[in-house]
Amino acid sequence: NVFASVDAMPAITLRTRFSFNLSQGSFRGFTPTTPENSEPGTVNGINENNGRGTAWTFTNTATYTKSTPRHNISLLLGHEANSSTSYFATGQISNLLNDDPANRYIDDGLGAPGTKNVSSTGTFDRLLSFFGKADYNYAGKYYVGVTVRRDGSSKSPKGNQWGTFPAFNVGWRASRE
């Protein structure tokens, strides 16, 4: 994570943040035959999994705050972009012809070809957001807030990838009356 914040003027703060994540994992497993067990395992096999992923987020905001003895206002404008990519592959084969560790690969010549199963999957997702928020309170008693987001997502169906999401709130702090 890398971030920076600058007080551009007494009432304006600019912030930027970038984060990046990288993940990777793998697994190799062997199931031996176990004729000595009370319920003997008569089929050996191997399975392998490999996965990796990356994700990043880039956020920029500008905040304006102004306070007087009775009036308090806060405005926020921002932009955020997200990206994530992942890949996962898995495979297995049973009835290995040889238990030797040097021969534990998912290959038709090393096991029963009909038991081989190999598959992979992945994702490639993007999100772009623009947002704004305005909060006002009078004398710490009465509160009003409005938020609007405009999001574009690669997960949404074509032609419907953008949406606008408004929200508002009002409040009253009775203990200040």
C-alpha cells in the first residue's frame, strides 16, 4: 500500500492511495493404496492444484470541511478503480502404474487415462467508481447527508454495466435540545 495526503488549503484535503496484492499457491497430493486398513483403499492417485491472482485498487479523494459555531459542512468527491485477475488449474489421475515419486504426474501413460481430469478457471474483473458525499449539521442537533455513486463493472451484462446509486439520511440528536 502506498498513500499520500496533502492539505491543499485550510479547508481542502487531497488523498491518493494505491494498493496491490499478489497471491500464489500450489498443492500436490498422493493417495497410496492401503490394503492393511479395515476398509482397504485399493486405488492410488495424485492430484495437483495451482492458483495465482493479482488485485489492485487506486483511490483519489478531495474533501472540503467548513465549521462555524452553528454550521458544519463536509463535502467529498472521489474516484476509485479496481482490478482483479485470477487463475486456478486442477488435475487428478488414479490407478497409477508405478508408486515411484518420480512418476507422479498427470499423464495418460502413468495412470488410467479414463480417470484423468484436468480443468482450469479464471477471472478478469474491473470496477470504476465516481462518488460524492455531502454532510451538513446545524449546531450538532440536526443532520442531513447525501451520497451518490456511479459505478461501472465488468461483471454486469453488456449494455447495463453502469449504475447510479443514491442514498440520503436525516437525523436529530434529541439530547442536544
